[in-house]
Amino acid sequence: MISEFHFLRPWWLLAIAAALLLVWLLGRQSNMRARWQNLIAPNLLDHLLIERGRSGGLRPVHLIAGLIALSGIAAAGPTWERERPPFVEDTAPLAIAIDLGPTMNATDITPTRLERAKLKVQDIMARRKGARTALFAYAGSAHMVLPLTDDAALVATYLAALSPALMPVPGKDTAKALETVETALADETAPGTILFLTDGVERAAFAAFSDYKGRNDLMVLGIGTPEGGSVRTGSGEYLTDSSGARVQARLDVDGLKALQSSSSAQVATVTLDDGDVDWIVRRIQTSFTQKSEEGLTRWRDFGWYLTLPIAILCTLTFRRGSKIHWLGAAVLAVVVGGPIRAEAADLGNPWHTPDQQGQRAFTQGDFTAAAEHFSDPAWRGAALYRTGRYQDAIDAFARSTTAESYYNQANALMHLDKPEEAITAYQQALKQKPDWAEAKANLELAQRRKKENDEKEQEQQQEQAGLDPDQIQFDDKGKRGKEGQVPAGAQTADMWMRNIQVSPADLLARKFAIEARGHQ
């Protein structure tokens, strides 16, 4: 600790020299003998001067000098330890890539390898409450299931829908999965962990792991046993070879060992107890702590702790008869309102900006309070969206023309059951980002929804064709809402997952198929 002691703003230490100079100058000015010795003969000066007894107490100049010196030390920012800045997550982001190859349905681990992997994911999330987790699936192609989110219920919903039948491209491309996950985490400020749950890594992917230069930690948890097991292909059916014998899918333990020795990836195999989960969670936090020390921490400024003694010394300058009481107020204003202000902003809500208060409420799940605090329209729209006030969210979003703004406007419109307007917004988003797979998938679902609504409307019109002339029928199917553009840089794609009332499996199957066609 002592070896790391230093000052963040050392130039402020010149105030100590200024304090000493002040004491010397005022001391010289008050020395009458020194002032007159060059003008009056020494033998006469002894009789002209009236010597006063020196007081043992502190003089006012000493108090002021002490204030200046102490204020200079505080402003210089003494420090000896590091801390994380406000609003930086204390837990590492985790991206889980699940192998959805057909052999993940092997029964050597009950009920199947895939189902056991899903249970492990749920156990990991239970240990990391409040931390953000992203979900990916891969076989011959790799796809994002959910972006980073702290919504454990949402992850559980889409985790349960995963199966090999969803994958549009057969085979296994672990290198592609690593590339997809790394791209998704590229904009994250905090280092994270990429965890692969698989029954083996093909040798062709070893180079991608050994050449990996990213900041995220790589982990592989092998699911399966060396003895292997039969592979389910359906209800009561199993994968067979050309002779009709059941295929026994075995865990390639030697391959996993070779991967660990040739790369920086941490490799382990699944256990019957929670030992593997404990290892994963411990490794995630250890890696995050080490990398945070490297780049995501700052030196903690201890200077503001000196504001209390400075304030006490300032009060002494207001005593009756003091001729320098104004200096105390000036010094206190400089210290409290100077470089220490950035630290004071962390002490309580009165010093937080509205967006900081909204961010804190948003993180705590109080979206109603967050919407009231936020002044940033994108964040305010995100909070309103979470509270279910979709029209208000659209009004808040309608202040940007980015692709994300159109995308999230369409999401809100779909929740209001306005697919025609949503289609227009999705198309505007795709004009700016033609390769946006999520927008393409959502556009297809919106078009399907519009088609269903049109068919229902036609059926109702056919039913109404036989109305009596005196009957009155009101048409309330006119366009509703108001024209606008909806930004949403603060929202993430997981919000869209709540919008369309279709099964997660159907949604993922369509999404994966569209992305696979786009890559081809």
C-alpha cells in the first residue's frame, strides 16, 4: 500500500510552498526591528522599540497557512488503492454457447446431454443473480438466442426451447461460434467470459482457440462420458448406423485435453454434483477481477476525506475580531467545489444527475421511477417500454432517426398490435442496416401478423355482408397512433422477445433460418 502511495494532481502541492511563503512574509512584516534596522542606528533602535512578550499560541497567519496547505494536499488527490468507477458492473458478463448438434441428445447423461447442459445453465444463473448473461446456440452455424440480459426468467424461457431441430445447418463449427460470440461482446466495456457447453470440439477449431487474442476468458465444459450413449432422434427412436446398430456417441476427452494444452481455454468435464458450477462461477469472477485491475479500475481519491478537518479549521476564521474571515469561506468553496466534486457525486442522490438516478432505478428494476428521472429520451423510452406504456415509449423514442430507433419503434408498435406500421419501421431500419438479422426476422413475423389480421378482417366483412339495412356497424379498424420515429439505443433485443405471441421455438427456428440464408 505504501509503495503505491502517490498524488493524482501533484501540482496542487505547490500550495504548501505558498503557505510557507505566506508565513515568512507576514512574519517579516511584523518584525519591527528588521523593518527599521536599515534606517535607525542600532544603539537608538533598542530604546525606540517596545518589545512585546511572544505568545505561545498560534497566530492567525498560522491557521490560514495550515488551511492552504491542507487544502492543497486534498486537491492533489492522495491515493494508494484502486476502485471501480460508478455504474461499472461488479460481476462479469457471461456468454454461454450451447452445442445443438444431434449427439447432444445422447443418453449417457440422464436425461440427455442437452437437458443436463440446460440445468447447468440454470444453476450458473442462480449463483450469479443480477449478472448479465447472453445465450448462443451453434451446430453447423452459430446464432444469438438472447443478448446480455439480467432477466433470468427470459433466459429460462428460451433455454427450454433449444433443441437440435432448430439448427438450419448440420455439422459443428465451434470456430464460427467463437467468432459470433466475440462479435456480440465487442462493444462491452467490461471483460467477460465465453463458456462453451459441448460434447466435443473438432480439431479444425483448435486454431481459433489458440490464436484467440480477445480480452474475454474462454471456458469449455465437456458434456458426456467416455463410454458414450445412444443418441435420441425422436420419441423412442435412436440414431443408427448403416447396419442398423445404435450409434454410441462418446465424449472426446483426449481432444479436450489437447485443446487445453494448445490454447488459453480452461477445460473441464461435467460432474454429477455442483462442482463444475462452482468451478465455472469462481473462474468467471477471478478472471473478471484480474482484468478489471488491468483496465477497468481507477485510483481512489482520498482527498475528499480532508474536507471535514478543513471545514472545522475554516470555522475558526470567523471568530470576532478576525480580519481574514473571508479567506475561510474562499478556501472552503475551492476545496468543496474543486477537484473533489467528482467524488462527492457518489455520496448520495442530491449529487446524482437525473440520468444517473434513472440508471440506478433502472438497474434495480424500478422502471416507473427510472422513467420519471431519465432526461435522455432513449433511456426514458426504455423504462417506459418496460412498464408497458408502449405509446408513451414511442413518444419518448420519437427523437432519433437511427436504425435502432426504427427497430424499437416497430417493437412497440407490434405490442400495440399495429403490424402495418411496424413493417414500415422495420423496413426503415433495414435501409440503414441491410444485414441486421434480428430486424429481418422481426419483419417477417410482423408481415405474418399483418396477414393474419387481414384474413380476420376479410372474414368479418363477409359476416357483415348479410346485415340488415337498419343495422349500424362501426368500423374501428382505422389507423391509430401518431406518426413518429422511435429511437432506442438504450434498449436491447431481449425486449423484442416479449412482443410477439408465438412459441420461442418457432421464433428461434425462423430467426436461425433467416440468418443462415443471409450468411449463404
